[in-house]
Amino acid sequence: YQRRVRGLLGLSASALGISISAISPFPEVGAALGPLIVVFFVTFSGFFLNLSSVPSFLVWAPYISIMKWALQALLWNELHDTSFYCKDSEMPEGENATCPFTNGNQFLANYDFEETNLAVNFWVVIIIFCIFHAIGVLALHLKSRK
């Protein structure tokens, strides 16, 4: 499962690159626009910014991020119903030091990924892949008519 999701993420990222380069009027514009879109997707993937803290005017952003769907699927696949044990050297300092996470479900809840359907995540990445390719093909078709 992990290989499939990572493979689809790579294909979706290349489809994003194709669509950006096809839409851009000049190579320099595409080279500048690509990293901005990728940073936007990474920001709203749920890794750096907790999904519950996304501003209300940007609540739609995580839903179009290919990184969010892939990250959520991979974390769920690896961490759901697993147990963690902290060694003494890994414990935080302080009087009431406890292991921050004792199971994977706590970790998933921390990232707001506790409600995950792997099949939905997998198909959303496929749909995003198809949308990016369709945008790229349409843009190239329109450019070829000029």
C-alpha cells in the first residue's frame, strides 16, 4: 500500500508540473509558479499546520492538497493501532514527565487524522492526478491552436 500511495503522489506531482508548465506563458513563470504551488500544498497537508487551525477562509485548501491525502493515508497505514514505548533517555524533562504518545491513534488525533478511510484517500489522489493531467492536456491543446 505504501508503495502505491508514494507512486501515485509522484505521478500526481509530475502531472502538477506538466499542468503548470503547460499553463505558463513563459518558462520563467512556470519555474517561479511551481515551487509556490508546492509550498502551498505542503503547508496545508496537515504536517506543518494542524488542520483544525486552518483559517476559515482557507478551509478548502487541504482538500485540494495532494500532499494531505497522501500523508494522511501513509500515517494512518503506519500508525493506526500501534503502541509506542519511550525509553528513559527519550522522556521529556520535568517532574511529571510522561511519554508524549503511547499509541499511534494519539499521534493521528494530534494531526487531526483520526478519521481516515484509506480507499477514499487513494482515490482522491488518483482523481487529483487525472485533473492535473486533464488541465495540462487542455492547456497544451489550446496553445497548439494559436
